[in-house]
Amino acid sequence: MANLDFTGATVLVTGGTKGVGKVIAETFTRAGADVVVCARNEPATPPPGHFVRTDVRDPDACRALVDATVDRFGRLDVLINNAGGSPDADAATVSPRFVEKIVALNLLAPFYLAQAANAAMTTGSIVNIGSVSASDPQPGTAAYAAAKAGLLTLTKALALEWGPSVRVNHITAGLIRTEADLYTQQTTSLIPAGRLADPEDIANACLYLSSDLANYVNGADLAVHGGGEIPARFLLNP
């Protein structure tokens, strides 16, 4: 019978030492999984799982991370490509170096990690955490939005190539409560659900997509954004 018990499974969560990634790692740990988390810097507090310091923008480091995971736990069953993000930047003046870093983090890194994970998995699940910016970008997010749009298409392409043994799915996330101090009540009122997402909302979606409850779900884009949001630019230009 299908269930959400991950006992005996190994789960790798990128950017898993803080924010949404930390909650995802904690959620899989409670479900019984052995969890590996990575970040560029050592966390100040003990992470929820085995920590491997990694810059996921480096393809060699991505392969080493997967190898370290398999060496420690003997297998890899789930990869959550959570690491990502970008500060706002004016597209007219932003430097090439900035653009390259944002695309590397939000598109190339998930690709490198997915390649390495696919090579290590007999069967498994890869979940890419995307953004509403992929289809509805905001001012100041050109490089980020373009990378996230690429991530959605990458998900569908990998699902075609690697199914049925490795399923690859995508989550379109909206505003998340870890960023609540950046948004006003007026902004959150634009979301049909009437609130920002809690990190647990994203974590539970990861749990579902990685479980045997979703064993026929491949190449999907699961919207976890409370019904979508009206672009914040309309607050400035009603």
C-alpha cells in the first residue's frame, strides 16, 4: 500500500541548512529517511542531517556530493534541488558576472546535480523547486526568472529521458513565510489563499512527489502558491 514512510531511503537536499531547505530536510527526517544537506558554508547550528559543504555551481563538487552521499548511506533515492534565489538587480546595468552566477545557481546547478543523482540511482525521484517568477517575472528579476523558466523546461526534458526509473518533477512556489518581513499585508491579500506559504507547504509537496503515492507522476509541475499572486508591480501602478 502506498505511504509516506521513507525508512531506509536516502534523501539529498541542497540548501538544506536554513529556510525552506531546512524544513524540507526535517520533514524527510521525521518520515524516517537518512538525510544529507549541503550549503556553501558550515551552518552555525547543527543541521537536520549529515552536512557536506558544497558549492553546487561547481559540477565537480556536485558529483563529489552525490558520491559522498552514496559512500555514507549506500544509496541515493531522492534529490531535492532547493538551493537558489537572487537579489533584485536592474537588467539594464547588471554585470555579466552577476547574471552568470544567478543562472549557475538556479539552472545549471540543478542540472549538474540531477545528472550525478541519475547516475547513482537505480530508481528514484528528483524534485526541482521553481518559482512563479518563471511565468510571471517581477521587475529586477530578469536573470532569476529566465533561469527558473529554464528549470521548468529542464524538468520536463529529464522526465522524458529518465523515466520510468527516475521520476523528475517540479514545484512552482510562490511567496514563502520565511520572507514575510519583505511583504506587506497588502501584498499577501493578493494571494487567493490569503496568506504566504509556510515552508511546510513546500516540504509536504516534496514528500508527496518523492513518495510511492506519486509513482505515476513524472514531468509534472505542481503549483504550491495558494492560487497564484497578482504581480506586486500592480501595487505601485494600480
